Amino acid sequence: MAGHSKWANIQHRKGRQDEKRGKVWTRIIREITVAARQGGGDISANPRLRLAIDKAKAANMPADRIKYNVDKASGALEGVDYQEIRYEGYGIGGAAIIVDTMTDNHVRTVAEVRHAFSKYGGNLGTEGSVAFQFRHCGQIILAPGSAEDDVMEVALEAGADDVVSDDDGALEVLTAPLGFEAVKNALEAAGFKPALAEVTMRAENPIALSGDEAARMQKLLDVLEDLDDTQNVFHNAELA
């Protein structure tokens, strides 16, 4: 199946995230906290916690720091009670935006999110206003040059839903959220190293923005990303 060109957008997004590594540990710790609190501290029985710990290791978080936060969240130590809240809205050119947050003060968080949308040209919407434009799924991106037939064979055998060949030659493997780990592990075992692998909200209908619109949209996304309580920002804009 053929799809839009996502490689440039993914590389752009990863590059901007690399510029903000100072916040990565904070966000991972929050994810570990919520995952352990909801599903317990046993990683063999808690897929969400396993993914959070994988992110922590990829970000070079020390093992003792990881263990401390798992113990803290699962009841061995006293900690902060974070609440997960999703905000939806529209950005420049009608592009859809989802902002996932973890907060211990939802009044503060909604005020900051609303202010960011308003100040930088967007509109904060109501629950469900844009989520229908996204698919909750596992997404594994392989760099251009990967052998499509071999990737497809391994991925589909492991339970993937689809393998999409993008216009620039990158391959996008899509899975159900619960099937993500199995497919990722199978691909890695077969020698395919993902450039990006995550459970995400995948935009179903991308909107191309360029010039001033792209610059304004990037500014809005940067401001939303930089909010202290933000965990993830998803959008359907393809920025030229």
C-alpha cells in the first residue's frame, strides 16, 4: 500500500525533539509513574510500563533512577498523583492538534494550553473535536532502502495490520497498540532497525502547509511542546 511521504516530517520532528532533551527525562518519569500506578510495577505484566522503561533506557536514564520511579509509583514510595488529560484543537490552516498532558493541577494545565492556542493562531476545541482524524496504533518507521517484501513478510507474520510504502521509500509498519511490541521485536530480530517506533495517534488525513503557514504552525507546536505538563503533541500538518 502506498502512502504520503513522511520521512522528512519524521526527521524534522526527531531533530526538534533532540533540541529539547532537557525535558525528556521529566516526561518519561511521568509516563513511568502513571503506567506503574495503573498497571503495577511488574514489567512482565504491564506493557505500558515496559514501553516507558524502553524509552528511559533509550534516553540514557540510569537504572537506579528508573527503579526509584517505578517503586515510587507502585506504592513502595510516596509520590505525586498525576492525572492524564487530552486536549484537542485546530492550528494554522485548519490542521488538527491533540495535546496529551500529565498534570497534578488540571486548572493550571488547561489555562496554559488554552493560552497557547489563542496566542499563536489556533483554537482549543472540545473533547472529540479532532480525535476522529487520528488512528491510535503502533507505528514503526524503517528508513528508505529497506527491503519491502522482506519487511512485509516479517511484519505481517508477527501480526502487523499493514505495511505502507511512502513516496520517499520509507516503510511504515502499522499495528494494533497491543500488538506493537511483538511486531517491533520480530523486525529487530530479523535485522530491521526502526528509525522510529512508538504507539501513537497517527493522522489519517494530512494537511500540507508551507511558507508562512508552516512557520506559524511550527511556532504553535513548539509552544505546546514546551508546556511543562505536555507529554505528547500529535498533529496532521505536513510542514514544508
